[in-house]
Amino acid sequence: MEQVIDISNLTVSFQDNGNLLTAIEDIQLGIRTGETLVVIGESGSGKSVLGLSILRLLPDTALISGSILFKGKKLLTMSESEIESIRGSMIAWIPQNPKTGFNPSMKMWKQIAEPSVIHSGLSWSEARKQAIQQLGLYNIDPAALWADKYPVTYSGGMLQRAMVAMGTSTNPEVIIADEPTKGIDIINKIAIFEMFADLKRKGITLVLITHDLDLAAELADRIVVMYCGQIIEVSGKNQFFHNPRHPYSRGLINSLPQNGLNPIPGSAPPMQMRLTGCRFRERCFEQREQCTSNIPLISLVDDRVRCIQYNSRNQAG
């Protein structure tokens, strides 16, 4: 399948009181056209940094190396005007906290309409009509009434849907959503699932960054597991939920309520620690002496895993 985004050797670091903190390291990942890719992992694993890197939304102080290609275009080296023509138009970003994603002093219709005015050349009157249609499309009814209200009057679930309405107003090819179900109650969570399922049916490439394994089970084609800034497993949804390869992935599955709520012992090491070898080894029941050596991301047919249990002699898994 054709790749719409190709990430190679991506490393992102930040300076903090004289220390160099590496948030993600040597990321290799291809995102396929039309797929739903779900990126999971604990807080601090680098998931959001990966998403923000694609659209160059990281602060200027970030130290970035590697390559990110969008349909062959080099996102990391293009000019600011070039990236602005892609950001919000061809690739949409839905931030983690919709309450801070909107301007509280601007009516909702204008915020949803703005990308269409900037990227699609619509007049404000045309864009307003489209914004009302977008709100109705995502079940914010009556749309004309809510279009003239301010974000503070919206519930959390409505804000999340309004954020997607804004993100899809320019018909982007890719949508990257950061924790789209965070802080959402079960009723609104179901609505969010249905909303992304509809985007999936339309053939939009989705990258969903989340802690929510229910979201992954419902929507994912492939799952990327991150831990301490590294990708440690890439697998199809069925493989991940029925036979995860990495011990960390198995720990995530075993921690689900339906599997007995068995949490992974310990916690991830802080970012400032300079780690070698398998970064999960101190929490792993299967650690061996070889785990202190650096372990590459090993290819296993269509999947990949970063674990010494897999090597050139057993690449069939």
C-alpha cells in the first residue's frame, strides 16, 4: 500500500537546565494512505511529540533531526509558508485539549470557517454556511444556533466534535488526533468512536494518539506501541490484541479490565536518564543478560518488534 507519510531516523530533543532530553529517538515509520494508525503508550512515551513533529508544531527550541516526507515533500526543510499551506489544509491536527484549542472570545462559526477562508479561498459568508453544515454533520444541533455561541457554552463532548468539524472543513487527506477521547464520558466517547469511524469510511488517513485501548480495538488497522521515546512494536490490530509480541504490549493487554486488571509493575524511567539496551527491561519479567545491549526494531513479515526474543533465525514470529 502507498505511504502518504514516511518518517526516517527522526529524533527530537529539548534543552532543560543544561540537560539534553531526548523525547523520541530514531523513529522509522510509514503511514499508509487511507489507514487508521493508532499510536499507544504511557504518558511521556513520545506519542504527542511524534504527532507535533509531522506538522512542525514543536517550539523553536526543539532539536530535530531525520526526515519526514508527505507525498514525497520534505516537511522538515520546507519554508514556513510551504508548511502553512499543508498544515490545516492537507494535514489536520486535532489537539489533546479542545478547551484550549479554541479562542474563547470568537464565535464558533468563525473559528470553524477560518481554515476554509485561508486554504480554500471561500468568502466569509460562504465559509459561515459551510461551518454551520459542519456543525450539523457532527451532531451539534441546532447547528445555526450553536454556530453563534462561544466555546465556553459548549460541553466537553461538543468541543471535541467541533474541533473535528474545524479540522475536516478543508477536506484534509490526513487527520492527526491527540487523545481524542481524553476526559470524555462514555456517552460522548461512543459518539467520538462513531465520528472517527465515519472519517475512516470516507478514506481519510487517520493517526490517533491515545491511551485508550478501546479506541484502538474499535478503529485501528495497525497499532504502533511507543515506550521511552522509541517504537517498540508495530503490528496489525488482531495481532496486537490476540498475540502481542513485546512484553510491554502484553502488559498493556493484561492490564485491561476484561483480562483481570493486572497493571505493569513499576513506572517508566524519567526522560533525563540516559538509557542503553531495552528500556523496558527493569519492568520486564522476561529480561535476560542480552537485554542490556541496544536492540534494533526487527522486521517480522509485515510487523516489527524491538525485543531480543526475535532475531534473524525466527523472523516468522
